[in-house]
Amino acid sequence: MLQSPEPKYSPNPSPANSYNPVKPAGFPADQANIGRSLVIKGEVTGAESLFIDGRVEGSINVPGNRVTIGRNGNVAANITAQEVVIMGKVHGNVDCEDRLDIRGEGLLSGDVITHRISVEEGAILKGGVEVRNPEKKDHKTHMQDHSRQEASKTVTASAGNA
């Protein structure tokens, strides 16, 4: 009979507690939840994404993360975050580092500062909108630094001639 040169598979017994699942990026457990029956008054800050399906009054500050206002969410607060998704009601200003997304059943009453914005048909937006271009901001900072260097050289040259 012919036999394959490859060795046959024989499972290695492993210890019972050696399995460590790899946690994928954006795992849902990295998101805090404020449920329908919760009411929070005050300042909400954190370093993880936040899902709000209850009521929040005050301010929400989670830079570098996403804030999602669920369909039952009712927020009377200023929001600062990387990304904001609105499916419920928000009364307050929104400052996004990246993107604001107002879904069809969402309502935002307040001013917006963002780099990108999406407003679905049926959504309501009342307030001012300022869409900033991140490249121009960096260019402006570079130009200010360059102007400071030139001014510094001018002062140094003037001092040497005196």
C-alpha cells in the first residue's frame, strides 16, 4: 500500500484555560450604554464610545470616540466627540472632530462644528453649521508658525544693526 509522506494529524491536548479569544477592534463592549429608563444630569466624560437611549442634561465630552443618540434618546446637552450619530432628539451644540450623521428620524436643534456632515431625508436640523477642512486648518497653523519665524528673524536683524 502507498502511504503519504505527510505525518497524520494528532491533536495535542492543551490546558483547559489556555484559550484567549482575540478581541476585534470596535468590539461592542467598548461602548458605554445609557438605557431608556436612565436620566443623567451633569457632565458626562469618558474615553470610550457612548450609546444614549435615555435622557441626558448637561454636557457630553468623549473626545476621540463616538456618541450615538438612540431612537429613544433625548439629550439637552452640548456634545464634543470624534463622531456623533443622532437617531433621537438633541437640543444643544455639537462639536465633532470628524463626522456628524443625523439619521431620518433624528432631530438636532443647535449649532454644529464638524469636518463632515450627513443629514438623511426626514431628519430635522435647526441651527448654524460650520464645516471645517482639516487640511486648511493644518496649513493655517503652518503659515502662522512661518510668520512667527519671519518676525523673529526681523527682530534679530534689527537688534544687530542698532
